[in-house]
Amino acid sequence: MQRKVLPLLLLAALSAASHAATPPDTLVVAQGLDDIVSLDPAEANELSSIQTVPSLYQRLVQADRTDPAKIVPILAASWQGDAANKKLTIKLRPDAKFASGNPLRPEDVIFSYTRAVTLNKSPAFILNVLGWQPDNIASQLKKVDDHTLEVHWTADVSPAVALNILSTPIASIVDEKAVAPNAKAGDFGNEWLKMHSAGSGPFKMRVYQPHQAIVLDANPTSPGDTPKVKNIIIKNVPDPAARRLLIQQGDADIARDLGADQTSALEGKQGVKVLSIPSAEQNYLVFNVGNNANPLLKNPALWEAARYLVDYQGITKDLLKGQYFVHQSFLPVGFPGALENTPFKFDPAKAKAILAKAGIKDAHFTLDVENKPPFITIAQSMQASFAQGGVKVDLLPAAGSQVYARVRAKQHQAAIRLWIPDYFDAHSNANAFAYNDGKGGTVAGLNGWQIPELSKQTLAAVAEADPAKRKDLYTKLQEELQRSSPYVFVDQGKTQIVVRDNIKGYQQGLNADMVYYDNVTK
């Protein structure tokens, strides 16, 4: 069925260039989709899937669209926090319904959180911050009545931090009555939800064909305003030049990830406009210190030398043409307490001296990288700049999903990676980079970095109630990782989206999941 329906939809929506317009009730988005592993919110953790999930699902609370530091109710009507007992009492919206027509129940919330923790997929570490684990999650969630539930946690975090965590995509609420019949072998419907949707978001899935397109229909029963377009087609267009052609000809309404050259070529062109949006996106180089195939990766001297072998200015200004700016700490600019100093610059002579002092000769490693901009651009620059310091870098370019799979399987030696905070709180990034609980879910864990002392400091920071003291703790963590860690933070992004000039109402925020199509008009 899907194989027949999808080409017809695409032919209708992406007609010949001579039409030079997309259908008035359909929004056509051209971007790369090859990184998607799953559209199940309990598993989705890639850029394209995180951008798509908010159109299909809602959470009890979410970050405010204009002020992400503020949490606003979505499926929740209200809540009360109890710091002493580590508890939130949440009232649900009595009128909320899923796309299926099923009403929202406390059971759906309990099912959603339970399945996300029990499945323990890639983003589960976010919920683990609350102390939730497969063996205790059942005791942390309690139905009070038909519209009320209690959410408990065991970790030493405040209700404010708990709410921030529950605003993340993995905390999306799914329709238990729609999902449960499609469960197989205890998978909580995970295999089915990779390709289908069961949410209350402004849109619902019509069809998803991996590596081709995602087709969404408006969901008129979604809590909130009815979407202003009837359909969305997110078309996989791997080649940035092809995406540029589609948007320029009018065969797409929105184009993402064009690359610096493609975007620059469209500036000032008739019929299109370039939106420059602040982003918390960061690119970094990481060494897998748990990779026993290459002992060099464990040597802190390599980490230090690498900081002087990145051509930061050449990457951000010359290659990426201002789409990114140099940023060298793990908290992005725009987050309270972000460290904005940039102590490192391209200095191959200094790097050579560091390596020589450590007795490192014939240094080399392989570098996994997504074969699309900006990642491949950064990697190629590093290959050339590291060579000037006597370090050989062999690139291993691949589709995004393949790179994700290799990193999650810890098969890489080094990789160029993207990071975007999961929620608007410093702990989101500190937990990823400066915490390793031995379960492998964090960035530190995936790269084998054993850091018991830093992990203790990270837990102390999230437990600190005094805002000034908490900020100081995160400053010290940033300084330590900036000084010595297997990460080299390169830059921070300014997302550039190209839209047709008749497109109004598109919104996008600092984080990856803050992509909003529901108010778009043509």
C-alpha cells in the first residue's frame, strides 16, 4: 500500500517545474532524512526525527515558543510541585484527545513514560536523570483519578528541573489504546511506531517511506489551534544543490540544510527569503577513549594537541560562511552560564610540540562523519589542518543513520558529531558530556570516558538550589572540559532556512525540537 501511495502523493505535490508552485493546501519541505532511525518518540534522537516528532506528538508541558526558559502547559491543565517529596501532581486537560479520537487518560501518560524507560533506547538517559530505571518506573507513576496523576522521582533534582526533563521529545505522550494492539514480543509497539504515529500533535502520519518522504495530514482534534495547512510532505533530498533548485523553482516551500554555498547563492533572489535563526546546535570532535584498537585516543596529549589543529576561523568564516561561529565550551551561547571565551586557535607548531613532548609519533586515527554539510566540510578541513601538525586522519564518510549506528555501537575511533540540548537547562549538556553512569547512554559513556569525579560534580550542580551557586558549578565544569577532555568543541550554529516568499507563520526555536509548522500559511 505505502509503496503505491507515496509516489502518487509526490507526483501530485511535486509536479513538473513548469507549474512552479506547490499545492495551496500542502507544505513541501526539502531536506535530508537519511539520519532517521525511528519516529517513535521513545527512540527518536536524530536531528531530522527530533524536528518531526513535535508535529506528531505533544508533551504534558513544553518550552514556550518565544521564551524557552519558561515552561507552559500543553496536555497538562495545571501542576503542583512538591520538592520535599520529589513529586508533581498533574491535572490533565479534560478535553484533550489523540488523533484517533481516544481521550487523553492518566494511563496514557503512565504507559508513555514506562515504555520509554523500559525500552531504554538512545534518548532514555534523559529520563534516567530523574532516577527512573526499568526496575523502578512502575512505582514512580500513580493515577489519582480520571484526570489526575502523580509523577515521582528518586534523583536529587528540583520540580523545575523535572518539568524541564518532561518537556523533552522522549516525554511525548502516546495513545496506549492505539499502540498496545500493535506491540510484538514486549516491544511496547516500538517497531510499529517507527513508521506510524499515535499522538495528539497538530499533524498525524499518513505515510513514512524511509529515505524518501514523510507525509503528514492535519489533525483537527489536536489540543490547540487547527493547523492552517492540510498536508505536509517532508521530502528526502540528499543533495544540497537539488534542494536549492527545488526551492528556487518553487517546487518546495521550505528548504533545510542547504550548506553555506547554496544559501549564499540564494540571498536576494526573487521569490525566496533566507531566515537566520539562533540555534543551540554545536559541532564537536570526539575521541572514543574506549576504543582499544587505537591506544593513541586515550592520551590526553592528543586531546590537547587537537585543540590547536582545528582551523576554527577557516571553518566558520571561509567554509561555512558565517552560518556558524567559533564556540569552545559545552554550554551554547543563549543558555544561562555559557562560557564564551575562545582560548584555542589553529597553531600546528604548538600542537607538534605537545605531541613531541608526549613522545607521540606517527599519530593517526579514523574519523566517522556524515556525508553532508556541515559535517563533511568540517571533517575535510580537519583532515588538512591535522596533517600540518603531523597527524594523519582517514575519513569514513557515511549516511547519518550509519554514523549514528557506529557511534552507538562504540565502533568509531573519532567522530564529528552534532549536539543540541534536550531541554532548556544547563544539566542537559552537562549530563551528556560530563557524566558517565557506566550504562553508556551519555556522550561520555558512548566514548568510554570514565569520569567518576566529574560525574559527582555534575550531580552536585543539578541538585544545587541556589541559582548563583549552580551557575558557578557549571562554569567550573565547562572550564575543566575545555582544558582537558576527549572533546574539541568547534562551533555553534545559526540555523538558516530558505522559504518561498509567500510562506508566513513558520517558527523555529533554539533547540532542535522547536520546529513549528502548525501556524504556516501560504
